[in-house]
Amino acid sequence: MAFQVSPGINISEQDLTTVVPNVATTIGAMAGGFQWGPVLERTQIGTENDLVDIFGKPNADTFEWFWTAANYLAYGNNLWVVRNVGANALNAVVGDNDAGTAVLAKNKDHYDGITFTDQLFVAKYPGALGNSLKVQAIDVDGWADSTVNAEFIANFDGPPGTSPDVANANGSASFVANDEMHVLVTDEGGLWTGTPGYVLEKHAFVSKASDAKKFDGSSNYVVNVMRNESKYAYVGNVLQFTTNSTGTEKAAGLAKTGGAFLTFNSSTASESVPGGSMTLGVDDNTMTDSLLQAGFTLYQTPEVVDITLLLGGASSTTTGRWIIDNIAVTRKDCMAFVSPASTSVVNNSGSEVADLTTDNTALGSSNYAVMDSAWKYQYDRYRDTFMYVPMNGDIAGLCARTDYSHDSWWSPAGLNRGTIKNIVKLSWEATKANRDTMYPLSINPIITQTGAGVVLWGDKTMQVVPSAFDRINVRRLFIVLEKAIAVAAKAMLFEFNDEFTRAQFVNMVAPFLREVQGRRGITDFKVVCDSSNNTGQIIDTNQFVGDIFIKPARSINYIQLNFIAARSDVSFSEIGG
């Protein structure tokens, strides 16, 4: 009780309402090759439309990665994606007089550190898709030029001029005349929209002045506007003036005292509409083990990014093993979903089980990993073709769908929750004898069930040693419990290890576990946090111990049905049970 030096009433409060919070249980993550999008940067998407919008449509080099992501999104709506490219990838560019030198700008942070030379505009991301773009800029001088493309002018409400905010901010002495410009981005090649010349973006009344502001206080400097708002292009190297200029330079505007001012005239100072068609973009989407591992590395730190489901895509067993060992097992709050090599299960008649066994051995034993047994044949509507793709995106997606419909501790397999979407056929049909060989090795069969479609017919983790953790539902149950209780336990840090704090911990955890029990995740539990496990030695070393005993609910994998024919004169009570 607080000490009072004079008569009065003192009121104090103690908060005993701390509860275990809900934690995210359905966050997918993957890395791979795509046509477009930021390189070595995590991007969160929620739909297939988002996937196309940010990372482009699939092509012959990227369809396995694209459809792994898209197939997951058919079940869940929260996926992190990391794109990587090979060393030969390049961004398309527009240079002086439509010529220039290609560069590699992986993402915004990488762009910020590049010194450009002869590139007026640079495609936002690496890849040949940038070669379909056309980027043009025009100021008031170009607007008045009769040679300017009328279609350019038709896209804007009026000519660029002088920004009122620049004039107000800098005063008449450092006034910037004719600082405004328009930028137009079109799909000249038609690869983005299917319509050559389609207008993709318009950036109107942006400024050449480095300190120009919009009315809301944000930057209106064309370099910053394109960097932060354009989906297709950056500003590359342009001529900059920091002192007053005359002649050709003055036609583009006066330089502002104390700040940079751009002119987009070409090196010949003759173009009224600087810019043009982008060229020199190069794809390099061959995903080596080192490239994939570099992409997945961005998911290694739990404090930086929250994930629960790792999609291996078309990774080799080498990268699959790396994902399991270096992310899932290290983090201990997510599971890795991996598929066999395509050569093991596609057009490999008679050798599937043997090659699946080899893949399984290479991937190793872990209860933080799940392996499936086939690839699926599906329709690619973007390319109007059929192709085989790995199924780990689907299996992770089944877990996501189970989270939404039930809870993480329910099995994602079977007729109720294990039906696969968007499939024409399996790469091979496993017989009962095949499944009897695979399942003890922790390979989850995917089979065709008459009347039900294609179904996940197993719920094992890749743990070889039999235990409760050799089941997907049990591993995911413990991930949820450990994650949620660990978050809640942070409230105990820097408090006193005394009877009050220990009781507070128990009173926080026990109701949460009772709720999980009521939702059929566990059959029983016990929480011990008292002087028996918080001894004097524990307290003196500034530790705090809570022992949480869990009896997990188990899924049914085997059903025995006994049918007994009885004589007509026999009473069932005589037979017994």
C-alpha cells in the first residue's frame, strides 16, 4: 500500500484480466521464380489476382512457382512471396534517344543505391516483360510542340505548368518556372493487357524540383513519385541543374536556388517527348538451390516475419531439406510442405515408390515437415495449356482451409477436409500396396476417391520415430499452444518471481487450455507453476518456469469394422459384444 502523509482515500488497481491472445495460424510463405515483381523482398498477397498484379502471369519458366502460390490461395488468403532471379536478369530501360544500357535494379532499396548513367527510365523490376512498356514525359514546352503525339496529350486534362505549392514554399526569389510535367506509361507490346498501346499509368502534374510537395505534404518530385507510386518504372539518370540556366535548359525551367532541378531533354536536347520504348530487359528464372535458399532466408527470423506454412514449390530435395532444417526446425513455429521431384512421379511408370523413397530419405526426418506423393495435372488459363505442378501448395492450403472451417488441431486429410481443388488428374495413382509401403515412411498418399474426387489420404509429419508428433494435427496443435502462450508469457518478464506472479500465469493459461479442450484439441491438461518448479535456485538465477502438460487429441487413421452373420434362432444378447 502506498504511504500517505495526510488523511485521505487511496485507490489502487491490479489487473488480473490478462488472457492468452489469439495468434495467427494461417500465414503461408514461399520463394521462387516469377516474371515480374520485387526481387529478394517479402510481399504479402491475398488472392490470385494480387499474385498476377504483382508478380505477373505464368510462363514456361515460372508456371510451377506461380501455380504453387495460386493453388495455395485457392484455400487460404494470406501468403508471403519472395521472388529471386539469376545473375543474367536485367531491367528494361529507356535511354537518351531511346538507347541506353541495361541495369539490374532488384527492388526499391536496391534502386536507391544505383548510380545511373544513360537511362532516362528503368523498368520497375527485372525481366523481359519490361520490354513491352513505353514510358514518356512531357513539360509545357513539349506540350506546345506541334510534333508531340496527340494521343499523349489526350490522356491529360491540361498542359503542365508551374506548381503553386513550389511557388508558395520557396518565394518569388527562388521561384521555379514550369516545373511540372506529365508521365505516361503504356503497354506498347500488349504483353500486360493483350491490347498494344493500352495506358497503364498516368502521373500528372508531377514536379522536376527535388523539394516539390503535394498539398498533403508528400513529395511531388517525379523521381519520388515514380519510385513510390508507379508499378512499372523508375526515373533513371536525367540532367540536373542546381544554378540558374539559360537557353535550352531554361526552356525546361529555371533552376531553383539550393535544390536540384531536372530536365528530361535528351542528350541532343531535341526531343519534345523524352522517353520511349523500353528494351534490353532479360529473364533469368532458372531457380538453382542457392537462389531458392537465398529467397527462403528472408523467412528465418520469427521476430521479423510471422509465418506458419512454408511452401517448397518445385524445390529440389536439397533445398527442401534446407528449408526444413534451417527455417521450420529452427523457428519451431511453422511447418514445411514439400513435394517429390517431378521425375519421381511424372511419367515414371513403375518406379514411383522406389524414387519417392529416395526423395523421402534425402529430405530427412522431422515433425516440422510434410511430404506428399504426387504432382497434379491442371489447366493453366493464362497460357491455355495443361501442365503438371507440385502439390505442396495444395496440402498447405488444406491446412489453411482447415484453420478457417475448424481449428489448426484438426487433420487436413480425408473426405471432410482433404479434397483437392483445380485438378484434372494425378501424375500417378497409388495402389493400396503402394500406400502400405509409403505411409510407414511418412509419405502422405494423394488418391482418387470415387464420388469424392482427389483427396489427401494421410496426415503424417515426416518424423520417422512413432510418437504423437508424427501427426500433422498434433504438431500444429503444439505450434498454436506454444506460440500463443509464449506471447502471453511476455507479460511476466521483469516481474517478480513470487506466488502472485506464478498464480497470475496459471490463471492466464488454464482458461485458454480449457477453451482448446472444449474445441476438441486436447483431452486433458495440467499447468504447474509454483514453488515446486520455481525453486530458490531458479529464482536466484532470474528464471521463471511453467510446466504445461498436454494430452493431445488423436486423429483416426485406421478403422476396423467387424460384420458377423448370426443364425436366425440366436439372440443377439447371447452373442455378446
